[in-house]
Amino acid sequence: MYSLERNIPRCRIFWLDGKKFKTNLFVLLFDLPLKRETATKTALLAEVLREGCKLYPDARALAIAAEEMYGALWDISIVKKGDRQLLLFSLEVAKAVDVDEAMGFLKAISSEPLIENDAFSQEVVKRRKEILARRLAALKDDKREYARRRCLEEVGKDTPLEISADGYVEDLDQIDGKALYEHYRQIIENGTVKVFFCGDEREKSKLTLFRKIFKGGEPLANMADAENLPKHEPVFVKEHANMEQARLLLAFDTKAEWGKRSYATMLVLNQLFGGDPDSLLFQNLRERDGLCYDIKSYTYPLTGLLFVQTGIKAQDAKKSAVGILKALEELGEDAVEAKKLQQAKTALLRQCDTIADQPWSMVDFSVEQVLIDGERGLDPFMRHIENVTAEEVCRMANRSKLRTIYLLSGKEVAKNEAK
């Protein structure tokens, strides 16, 4: 799916064939180890850099530049992938826009910040702190997503997986314009850079501009493989919130590895287990037993973690947890029917087919491959899925270990349970 440039270790360039699309997509990212002491600084940095740069010093100048590129879409964002925090600069433009012009814009917003006396403007930093603080507070309002994040934090205890790439409100007061600029300078001078270009092949040679910008330096410590989860007995975590419906999550470690056949096996297992409307969990717990309002299993990027999330009445938490565990045991005891196995694989392959039809999906898939040094493209990935056997699914179901049970329930229920 992409070609590689390996001769500049710090800045690598990847081309994705986008000749069939009407737009060119540029993504420049800094691949950073996810650490508690730097997570909030990096999240705040993305906010501050959105305010402007030397060439486009304010929101109006940025908007005019984007409009002049036929309404280009750009963003500076933070993405968490496994145990990595990505500082991501993106630009999607019509192909009528000259590639050099587009790269000039991307260069300006990523490497030419607006600073005063080796510091970001205190006014800008203060304003963006307030915006980030409100955003972090709002994360708790979506109980479904909040429960997912909290369960991940618990299952990833004592590893980078538990760290929030969005930052922490309590850390904001410690960051000023000078400290934030020093953090930016460390990233810009030493951070590992990856540039993805989804567009016409004849234009990809122009991307070498970024090699000149991000040359030299001592790359920041990179973790090529996600850390193994520490071994411990399953833990049960219960929290209370102002809500009527409870959220129950179970986290399993399947030992699958990204880029290997075991990862494809986990995807098929997930599809059969709870990733599809016809899955075992949906049919048993929701349709047959009526224990939940909704139920779904999902995998976490770049890891072998498999989660089950369901909306329930709090009093049904124990029955639901037992039902989920029994469903996984069922997959481990009986060979999966050939028809159901093929249906699961066909559904996954259809999802893979859609990746090549969307620039952002192509980039996202490629980023994950590159982060774990898979770099095999979409076709080998799909062949792994095609070759998964019923026996492999059963073995993975048997060896999957329960790591965490997380319950988020209403306060009134908690009072009743205490009596």
C-alpha cells in the first residue's frame, strides 16, 4: 500500500496511491513515547500551535490561507495509538492546489511557531489552557466513552496504556509559555517524524523537503513494541456517576501481536464474540436473556486487548459478567461452525476493502503498520484473515485471560447496595 524511504532514520516518508481521489492528503506526525510527565504538555502544545505560526499569525490568516487553497481542511491533533502519543499535523486539499503550496502550509504550522523571547505567548497559553481544561472536563459527560477510558486505564495499570494522551487538568498550572516552548523544541529537534502522502505518485518526490527540515538530532526514545502487561489476578473496579443506565466492561488479554497471524485470529474472534449484530454476545445476552440494552466487543489498536462493553441495569451486572465469560468459554469449547466462521471473515474482509476507498482510512491503517514495524500492506493483512481457522479461534478463546471487570453505575443503586 505504501513505499518507504529508509535512508533518513529520523524522518521517514510514506506514499499511498491516491490517484483515484479528488484530494491530496498530507499527514505529518511526531511519534512520541507516552509518558505521564509529558502527556499534558504535548496535548497543550497541539492547542497552542492551532493559534497560528510566523507565516499565518492568527486564526484569520490561517482561515484565509485555507480558503485560498480551495477550502483546504487542516488540523493539529493528538492521537493515542497503543502506548504512543502522536502529535499529528494534517492537511487535505483539492488536487488543483500545487503540492509545493500545500507542503509550505504544512511546514509553516509544524516547524515555524509564533514565539516571543524563546517562549509561546502567555496570553495564548492561558487561553488554550482554558479550552483544554473544558475539553477534558467534557470527556466525563459521555459515560460510554468515559467507561471505555477508565477500563483501559485499569487494565494498563503501570504501563503507558494507562496514560491519557489528552492530558490532565491538574498538570496545566505547572506549564508556562517558556516550558512549553522548550518541550516543543525538544520534539522538533529530536522527535521521530513520519510523513504520509496520499496522492499521485509523480508528486511524491517533492516530500523530500521534510527531510531537510527534520534532519539530524538524537531521536527520542521510541518503544517499538507495546510493553507486556504485568501479570496479576483479574481486578474488579466499581465507580459511581449520575446516570440511570450502568456500563459494564470486561477486558481480556488474548496475547495477539499486531502484524502477526495471531492478530487476525483476534479480529475473527472479536467478530464472532461480540463485534457483529449476529454475534454470540448479542444473540445470547441481549436477544435471548434480555440482560442488556446494548452489547459489543472491540479490540484496542496495536495490542492484544479485547474488550466487551454493555449497557445494563446495575443489578444485572453479575449475571451479565457471568454470561460474557460463559460465551467466551463456549467459543473455546466448540469448533466454530464453518458457515459462521466464513461469515465473520467475509465481514472483516469487506471492512478491509473499504480502507482502500478512503484516504484517511489508508493513512490510519498504514500508521499502525509503521508504528509496529509491520509494513506489509493491506493484501498480506487480508490473507492472514482469510487463513484463520476454527481451531485457532478456539485456542485463542481458551488462552484469553480476564484482566479487568469495570462497572460504572448510578449513585442511587450504590445506596441501595450499601443497605
